[in-house]
Amino acid sequence: MKKLITLLFLTPLILSAVSNDKVVTLKKIDSPIKIDGIIDGEWNSVTEIADFFQLLPYYAKEPSRKTYAKVLTTEYALYCLIVCYDSLDNIQQHTGKLDDFGGGCRLNYARYFR
């Protein structure tokens, strides 16, 4: 009887834990992806992951902007494609040279490096 009562209490917990699991299936490809900012055809055969949730400002709510991710792998590398949509007004268009502090940062670096 004690085991039956324990089983009745634990079953909903176990079922809810199993139903909340998220699984990502990796697709293995033979040749490496060229990282050049262009989304190659290999990404079309991969299922997208899109069931994200917010942390801030509203925890566990649906994101305010559409975002999806895809993952590929080779024998030696893991490739992640993340596409984040936003309005043009929110995208910073400042660019800077590599290792230059002018790449869109709004901090006053002269204050830190005297």
C-alpha cells in the first residue's frame, strides 16, 4: 500500500519532467562549412530550433522577436547558425577594425586606459 501511494504521488512529477525535455538532433556532414556570412544549402536540410523563451524582462515568456537556431557537425567541428530578427532601427551599423574599440561600443574607453 505504501508503494502504491508513493507511485501515485511520483507519477505526475515523472511525467512532467519527461515532457519538458528538449532534444536537439545533430546532423553530421562530411565537409566543413565555409564561415563567410552566407547561409549555405547544407543548412536547409537541418530542423530549426525555435521554441526559445525570454529571461528578461519577462521570465519564461515568448520572445518579442523571432529567433531560430540550427546545428551541424563534422568529425572535428560543431557549427551553429543563429538567426535573430529585429527592426532596422535597433540594429547598430557601426563597424571598426579588428581589435579596435570603435566597433559600436558606446563606452568611454579613454577613462579606462590612461
